[in-house]
Amino acid sequence: MATYLDRIVAAHRDAARADTRRLDPLIAEARAGPPVRGFTAALGVAAGLSVIAEVKRRSPAKGELDARLDPAELARAYERGGAACLSVLTDREFFGGSPDDLRDARGATALPVLRKDFTVAAADVCDARLMGADAVLLIVAALDDAELHDFHALADELHLDALVEVHDEAELDRALAANARLVGVNQRDLVTFEVDANRAVRVGRALAGRGRDVARVAESGIRGPEDAAALAGAGFDAVLVGESLVTSGDPAAAVRALRSSGSR
């Protein structure tokens, strides 16, 4: 049974196969870019739970969230609320995002920014750096072990942090084998698209048992302060939140509420 992730990744792999750019010049151009803002480092600055606040126009599950949102205005609101970092969707077809959304959001704040997209080729890592991102997303379920290792190493070479996303303990072991230092646990089931509120706690517990010094991020289905508090109590360093912030009506206040609930 094909999952929503399968369909999205297939579309991105088709686009990657059609990309005729030569990789070596692309890497050289990306390596020569301006300094990045430390994404992982920013998560450890404030006491308590950090918030990675997402600029997200729509999703495959919920449809339009706010098709007319202003990325710069929203990013500034997130910064006022105390967000540690930003996440910006750049996928056009499925999420309505764009590289311009990332550039606008990053240009409006001093916060580090994750390019939230579906990395399936080395050129995608370079493109993240070239559009101004400070971190790139690597989804373990979308990559084989060689890709995961190579893309993580390339991100290191380009001074990008890599948020390595997992859904279960087996994917966690693959992430750690690729030298992941920033691990995101996605609570959304890949088949049903439903949120499993126990997934992050379970996989986070497994990560703690591996004895590795890794920053932990909980993703998806975080609806408000109560969810954030539970995840902080489970040992997570940060939550990545999009839908509930975008639709809150007061994004700055919504970020503040998440942060205060996660004090520990």
C-alpha cells in the first residue's frame, strides 16, 4: 500500500532524475555561500523546551491552512513569541511552499531556518544551502542507508545541520549509524496519516537508551501546551509545530504558550 510519503518522494525522485546540473560545480557554489546560523545550537540556548515554528501554507491531510500567509510577517511573529528556529516548507506541489517563502522568512528574522522538504538527491542538499537554509531535512523512510550517510556527510561539508527524521526504533538505529546528531521523531503514521501520541515517547525512550548525545525533536500532531508539556517531560529538547501555530490567530502567543508549558 503506497503511503502519502511514497507518492511525494516518487514525485521528487522524478524531478531529481530530470535535473541535468553537474554536481561538482553545485557543491562548490554551495560551499562558498555566506555563513549559516547554527540550527542545533539554537535549540540549546534557552532553558526548557525549544520551539521550531513552521511556515506552512497547506498539507496533504488538512488541505489549505493559510494560502495567503506572509512568510516574513509570520516569521517575525514566531520570533516575538520566542521561537528558537524556523521551519519552512519549500515543496510546491503538495504543500504550496517555495524557496521564496524560505528566503522571505529568514530575511525577516535572526533565527536559523530548516528547509522542510523531501531530500532525495545531493543536489537537494546543495539547493538548501543556496536558498539560504541553515539546516536540511533527511527522512530515513525515504532514503536508503547509502543516501542517508552521503547526504548527511554532504550537509556537514556545507556547514548545514541535518534534522534526521525517524518514525520507529529501526529507523532510529539507521539514523544513528549515519552519525545523526539531531533526530526528529515524527508522530504521524505513514500509512494512515493518523497521529500516534505515544510514538515520540516510545522512540525517545529508545534514543535515551542508546547512550548517544543527540538533540531530540518531536514532530507532528502537537496541538497545544498540554502536548508540549508531555513531550518535554519525555525528554525532548524541542517541538516542531506548524498547523496549530499557523491557524492559531495569534502565532506569537501560541509559541509563548508552548514554551512556557515545556519549562522544566
